[in-house]
Amino acid sequence: MDKVRAAVKNVDVRAAVQGGLNKALEAQYPPAVANVARLRRVHPGKTPAQLISYLNTIYLSAVTTTGAGAGAAAIVPNGWVQVPVALADLLTFLEASVLYTLSVAEIHGLDVEDVERRRFLVTSVLIGNTAATTALEPLIGRTAPYWGKKIVESIPMTAINKANKILGPRFVTKYGTKQGVLVLGKQIPFFIGVGIGAAGNNVFGWFVIKAAGKILGPPPESWNDPS
């Protein structure tokens, strides 16, 4: 355990998390747009709500599987191996979560081609509806239900940039803490370690899904519905 703690101290988790988010925001937008277009072709009868439900299942399955893998790898008795494995798990989780959030935004018809508007939406979802609204209230005032879509579409870039400066540190703190907690929590017998890795990612995955729903609101009733 001492080796693991020492390894955690020697890894710049916050820098890795911030770098992982920046990379995902750039890399995952084109796949999100293409993914939704492909799913609409493959499932032409699905409504927007049904397609989001389908994405929920795929996303949860993906992040749970990677979490189980990290939990299993964490039994290797070497802290320098365990920390990179857990950090890789976290960055994979972030990649999947960014792709999921941008795919849901695409189904909503939300234009997030600008990377800073993308950042605003994704960090709001990843830190959660309550935390985001609390952090942003001094800047944009009290928010209405399903505030994310209206704010991304309507407020000027100067306000988006200010909001990102508020949300960014909260995002890094939240996910830097997650990495440290799960790394130390996985240092237990093999099958329990696998369970913690999978269950941890599953819980955080549900958190992302719920936050996206609260921030973006109900999906359009049909593909022709502009709302």
C-alpha cells in the first residue's frame, strides 16, 4: 500500500486529467456526429429518446468493462504498475463519457462545433447538474430546468469562456480525486478488486447519464422536432 501511495504522489493526475479532457474534446466530436448519423441509418425506426436509451446501454457496458479490467490489473504487487493502469482506466472513462455526451447533444440537435461551447457542456455534465448550477449561479444567475441547451445556444462566447474558467478546476478536482480513491480501493483480493473497478465505473457512468438528462432535458419527440 505504501508503494501505491508513493506512486500516486509521483503522478501528476490533474495534468493528465486536464490533458485527457482536452484531447477528448477535440477527438470525439467528429465520431459523435458520425456515430449518431450511423445509428440513425442502422435503426431508422428509433425515436430520439429510443436512440439515447440505446446509447445509455452501450456507454454503461463500455465503461463497466474497462473498470473491471483496471480492477483486475490492480492486483499486480507494484504501485508503479497499478497507478498507470488506474489512470489509463480513468482516461478511457473520460473518452467514453465525452463521446457519449456529445452524441446525446447531437441527438438533441445542439450545435457544439465550437470547442469552448463543447467544453462548457461536457464539463457541466461530468461534474454534475447540481455542482455546475451552484458554481455558475454567480455568473449567469439562477438557472431553469434543462438549462444547458439554452445556455450553450444563446449566451455569448465571453460568458462561455468565463464559465469554463469556473468549471474547469472543479472538473479536475473531481476526477483527480476519483482516480486516487479508486487506485487505493482496488488494492484488495482479486475478485473484489474486479468488482470495485466495474462497480465504480458503472456508478460514475450512471452519474453522467443522469446529469446529461437533467442538463439537456427530454430529447425531441421526433427527428423533425426542432426543440
